[in-house]
Amino acid sequence: MEGRPFALVGVNSDKKLEDAQEAVKKNELNWRSFQNEREGGSISDAWAIQGWPTIVVMDAKRHIIYRGHDGHEATKVATKAVEKLEKHEAEKPAGKLGTEVGSFAPDITGLDLNSVAFNLYDHKGKVIMLDFWGDW
């Protein structure tokens, strides 16, 4: 979805930063990723992740519209949301802050795997697919 209002962001579960960086290189991944474990607790705990991989899709207002384990279904939901956004179709208002479908997604801030500052909310106005993944 290059050139479209879309962002794919990963959260890698490998315990060592070097392992996560090697997984990105080996798998030729071209999206930014966070390391799951960090000071103050893991991203997966904050997002109540129960299994890996888990994919969360948010609309342009960070309203969670998909949460599950099916990459094909997540892609369909994200593609449809991008198409609606490009057609300027109205989105329904987001609910309360949370991590379940229908909620307004919390922010993720910190350094990505390349030690570059990152804020999930930097992608305001885009459909975001958040992929909790690992290379075990």
C-alpha cells in the first residue's frame, strides 16, 4: 500500500535487540518495529496480547476496527479502511480508550529497533496495522 494513507508497525517479541534486528534483516521487513520488552513493561502486556502473532488494525482516527490472528483478514479490513479514507467517507466516532475492537487505541512511544524515536500517533490520518510478531 505504498503511497497510500497506511502504516504498518511491528512489535517484535525477540528478547535481544540484536535478534530482532537480525530477524528484520533476514525477513527483509520494510516496516518499523518496536522491541516488545522495555523499561516500564512490555507493549504486549499494555495491549493485552494473548497470542503471537496478533494483528490490530486502526482507522485514521485510531479507532480499533480489527484485532485477531488472521493476516489475510486483517489485510482485507485495512484495505477497506484505506479505500474509505481515500473516498473521504465518514468514520464512526471512537469509543473509550482501550485495546479491544471499538476502542480508541492507546499510543506507543519510544525507540524503534534502529534506536530512532517513534510515536504511533505520528501516523494520525492513516490506517495503521500493528503487528505483534516474533522470529523464534
